[in-house]
Amino acid sequence: MEYETKLNAILEQNAKTRVNGNVTSERTRTAAKEALRAAFKVLWLQLGYKIQDPANLEERHIKALCVEWHRTKKAPKTIQGYLSQLRIFSRWIGKPGLVKNIYYYLPNVPRDELRVNAVARKSKSWAEIGIDVAEKVELAMQFDQRFGLMILAQVAFGLRRMEVLQMQPWKFDKGNRFGVYKTKGGRPRDVDIDTDVQRAVLDLIKSKLGKTEHLGWKHRPNGAAATLEYCKGHYNYFMKKLGITKALAEVTGHGLRAQFAENAALLRQLIPPTLGGTGGQMEREDLDLSREQVSEQLGHSRKSVTNAYYGSFGQETELDLPDRAKHAIEAGFATIPADRLRAIPQERLVDCTHLLAELMAIGVYDDPRKVLILWNKHSSRHAVEWLAPAAGSNLASLEAAALSFTRSADGSSPAAQV
């Protein structure tokens, strides 16, 4: 189509430079191209606007797009993203001010429906909606070994799609930390290696790749070199084949990053709101410090960013009652039926004894076999059958697992299925 040639020419000329004159990242250029091509495709094929020259874009076209996006139930955040790209595009074609805000184009839609809320209301993690991550990893390995390793890396280190594709495990291994580069916004970060599982995942990936290799695919099926754009599409293809799409599973590959954020919080004795945690579980100063630490692990500098991954703690100032954890864990234990209890394997006895001692210290006395089930639930969040308990406290993880069982029992969550 003629418009595609002209659109590509405009993109080629302008997409590499920001408004301030700086060079844009490859991710930014890709996002702009995808959004604009998608918008013009909707105009042409679905709405019947045969615009021969993209520079002839008018306000009526923008309005028609917004109406169509809303009709097809695009999320407000998605629509806002499209409008942002079109706003930049309008400057490229000499029409600054052409693109208004979403409320202007959809005046009859209640504003609350169009407002973008960045705070997570429910968990976006695979584990919390009942997906067995370890099982998905095994299936992914059958599809493609590199893809299976990518899922493991995302669970272990909270990597975005583009980060995992460009990951160089040998180069980025810093002993007790894992370096992440080629990041969104270009801000590198170090992720602490807090667990034996993280170290095992990194060593496994290193054992499969050469010392200068990226984890992304090297070649296409026809033998040609695989570009980053190809790798991104191949990753999406396998995720869909795995059954992981918003439509099919209510989560995406990015949900593994949310799962990492929840796990990172639990390792710092903080139960995220998406897992039932409250703002009164510790002193506000300590809570904010833990949030900042998790934010840094994710590559952000503001603690408020964690709201998008695992919810907001609100403005609570009063501390929870001292026996909160005790009651929460006892309630979780009460939902475990006797026919699910199994003998504790010999190799788990020491760990279970350690965990049981922590529970007894807060006044929880119950069948030790229930501790095994609770910790199996928590371990599954790390895509393994058993995660070695931390040398310090594990109460936050135990309480979060217990809360998950309680939610499952009352029908508000499927996550306690193990």
C-alpha cells in the first residue's frame, strides 16, 4: 500500500531522534513503529479511511481510532500509549497540537473508565493465579531449550522480555549479583543473588551458552542470523504456544517480573498487598526501605513504582496486632485437609524442623506435615519443588503461603493448588 511506503519514510527520518535531540533507544523506536503502523492499519482495513499520505492525518481520524479502540475494549493505558505516539507523529508532519487527550475524543464515556490506574489491584504473577511455573518451564524446554531458560531467568532475576533476549550470562555474572544491561530507559542495574535457586539458574544457563553468547536465538530456522526483532516475535510465539496470553491465562510473560517483585519483597520479610500484606505489618520506615530495595532490584529508583507490581500499602500508620501472623498461618493450616498430608521426606527434615521452630516461636503448633505443604507452596513461586529456607526469618513467606491457602478455600483465588 502506498501509505506504508510513505509512513516508513517518515519513521526512518524521525524515529531515531527524541524531541530534545538525543538519540532514541532501539526499544523506543520499535514501540513507535509498531504503534503507528497498527493505528494506520486500523484506519485503512477496519475503518475505511484510505489515507494515501500519512501526513494528511486529521482530528476526525484520531477520534475514529479512539472510538474503535474503546469499542474493542483496549485498556485505557494502551489507548493513552497510542495517543502518545500519534502526538509525537503529529509534530513530525508539522501538525503540533493535532492530538488531544483521551477524554476529548470519548466525551460520553465515564472518566473513571478511561483513567489509567498504575496500582496493581490483584497479583499479576503466574503463581498467584494458579499456574505451575515449573510445569510450564518443563513444557517450554520441550518447545525450545532457550525459551525454557528464558522463563527461568525471568523468574530468578525479574527480567523484561528485551532484557532476557539480550542477556549475556557469562559477562553479567558478578558472583553475588547479576548485572542487567540493555534495559528499558538505558539504566543498568544489579540484581542480588539471594537464593541458591538463583545461582543454580544462572549456572545452568551458563552451561548451555558460550562465553560471549546472548540468550536470545542466534539463527532463524532457515539458518539466517536472528535479529532482535525476530527474537521478540519468536518469544511471543512460544508464550502463546505455552498458553500464556492475557486472553487465555489472564497473565503475560511480564507476569514473571511481577512474580519476581513479590518474591523479592518476601525475601525482605515484606508481604505485598497482592499476597494479602498490609501497611501495618512493620514500621513505615522499615516498610519503605524494603520497598526501595525491591524497586532497585527491578531497575527503578522510586519506591512508588512497586505499586504497579504488587499493589499499594496505603497510608496506614497503625501497626497490625502482634499475633497477626499467628492467626493468619493457623487459618491457612485449617484449610489443609488430612488426606493431603504426606510423610516428610528425609532430605526435608532439617529444613522443616527449622521452619517449625520459627512457627513455634510465635505460638503456632500444628502437624509438621502441614509445614511441608506450606513451604512447597512458597517454593513453587521460584519454579522449584523446594527452596532452601533462609538462615534468618521465613515468617513472611510462610504467612503469604498460608494466606494463599485461605483465599483458595474461600473461593477468591486458585493459587493454593499444588
